[in-house]
Amino acid sequence: MPASRLPARDPRTVARDIPGVLDILFPRLTGGLVNALNSKMFAFTDVQAIPAEAIEASSLQNAMLFEISMARAESELRGGDAASWDECLKVASSRQRRHFDARIPEKLEPSDISVADHAARNLVAMLDSVRAQRPSAILERAPLIPGLGWVASGNGDFALGSTLIEVKHTGRNFGAGDFRQVLMYWLLQYARTVENDGQVWSDVLLLNPRRNAALLVNYDNLLRAASASSNRVELVELLRSAVGQDFDRR
């Protein structure tokens, strides 16, 4: 099927569900590299990991549970009164309906709210700590990820100055799929800057409020370690050949 006729997929989906596209660009993103990167994880003071038994007490799917926590954290970061839990459930349900296997609850139980509130408070505390170290930078919610070919445009979680911030609520270390995702985001942004001479992210900060784990990675170092070529233009051309030539102009 020609690239122009392929159904558009957002960058997050491509990185998660079609890893072969990025395996061509990043053949060295193997278990050894992933373990080496994770060895540099750190934790935040005054942030407590969420106990496994608390998560197990909720009947919600983890994806839904932590989507609710994201909605709550986002409302707190905007300032003023935090959104009600009913409002957070509405936002999370709208986002999760994009996934065919999502189960949408009618209401939240106290055990659900307890975990979602803990995760939201952890994320806000993490972001506040990062912002305190860079007081002149503005925290951006849902930074645009440009599209290219049959990869549709999408959005990341946050950005602070030249640092992309991605949030992962998993019970494990950061995995190859997480690194593929943020590498895809960088490549799509860089491909667009070739056209408009814009700025690209220099670093990516992965945050896991569930486990109180974080990892700051320099993009240049990650690109050199994971790719077959350290030449940015060559990587963009490889991406173009895999997904088509035209930008999603949204």
C-alpha cells in the first residue's frame, strides 16, 4: 500500500505498535543500552511511591486509573481549584475511548480516588521540583509533535524550555518502547526544523510518579548510542523513506 494511503497514526502509537519502523533507525536500542540508561535513574525527595497493594485495590484498568491522575494533575498545574473527580473522570474517559480495549467506569470508588490522587500529587511535586531548578523556563502542556508522511501529528505530555518531559505510570523500569517514543518525537521535531529553522529539544526527562523514578537523558548522547548513524540529516532521511515525504500540516 502506498504511504499516502496508509491510515494516519499518531507518533505515540507508531513507537508502541509499529516498532519495526524505528528499529531501522535505532538498531542499537537493545536491552544492554536500556539497562545502562536505567542505571542513571533517580528519585525525588518528599515523593513516595504508590504501594502495589493500593493499585491492586482499584478495579479500574491501570491506563484509566493513571489517566484520571493525569487529568487531576493538569488541573492543579493550571492553578486555582483542582478539577472535581467527576470532571477528571470525564476527561480521562474521553482520552481512553480512543483505545478499543478501554473499560469506562460509571463512577469512581474511594480506592480509585486514593491512588489517582497520590499519583497526581507525586507528578505535581516532581514538576514543581524541576521548575524550581529552571525558574525562567515556562512549563508547556501537550507540546506539539509534528507529523510526517503517514505519521499524524500528536502531542507530548510536557515541555520545559529545551527539555521534553514524558510521564510513564508503569510498574517497571523505562523500556525500549519508551525510548523509541521520545526518539520518534525528537526526530519529527527535528525534521520540521529543517523546514523552518526552529529549535529542537536538547534533553528528555522521563518521569514515573507511580514509582518515584526519573531519568534525564541528553538527546545527542541517546541518538549516538541508539542509532546506526550520528548524522541527524541521515536519520531524518531514513525516517522519510520509512513513512513518506510530506508533513502533516496540522
